[in-house]
Amino acid sequence: MKNAALFAVLLVVLGCASGTQSSAKTPPIDIRLEQVNTTPDMYYFAGPVNIQYQLSITNSTNETYRLRRLDLRTISSGAYSLRTPASSMNVTIPPGKTVTVNLSAWGRSRGGNLHTEEPVTIQGTAHFEGPNGNFVKIFQQMLSQRG
């Protein structure tokens, strides 16, 4: 029993240590997701809805990076849910620049007047390629559904 508790503590300590090391190596790339061309009245009926986004990636380094893959999903209840497969991408982000990419995905509206203006929280996982190897950047964005 003591060995199991000691093993659990050791796993937590190692997990924290490895998380610190990997975040220190991640370049300062800023990602912002915005929802565009939608209004709350499109969520009145339950069912599939097409949602459009703009993904802005800011590279504040002096090296070029490339977005290779993107995965978006909702992480809480809201006006709609989103479960998209990872999408292959090929977006170059030059040093000191911001690049904006238009995206479209199918979501599922919960329907009903009470849910139409609920905010939606999206978790994104962006896979990048850079001069020092590949890395993953996870981000979250809360999107308001008020018109």
C-alpha cells in the first residue's frame, strides 16, 4: 500500500517536471480563434450547423514556423458542440508576423431559445514544425454567441 502511494507521488512529480521542461522549449507563438459570420438565431433548431472561424497565429520570434495540423473541439456545453477530426494544414508563419487563416467546421446545435446565446469554449491543439523540431501548442478560446 505504501509502495502504491509512493509510486503515485513519484508520477505526479515527474509529470510536473516534464511539463515544465517542454513548456520552456515551446517558442512564443500566440494563437487566437474568433468565430465569424454567425448569429445566435442560427442555433434555434437542434442539428448540424456550419461554423466559420478565423485563426490568427502570431510569431514573435525571428524564425519561420509552419502549422502542420489543427484539432478543434468544444470542452463544455454551449450553443453548439464541435467534434472535428484533426485537419492537415500547411501554413507558414514568417518571423515577426501574424497570419490569419479562415476555417469552417460542422457543429451540432443544441437547439432551443435558452441555449442560443450560451458561450462556447473551444480547445485547440496546433502542431507546428520549426527549425528546432516539432512542437504542440494547446490553446483555449471562449466564444461569445451574443449578436
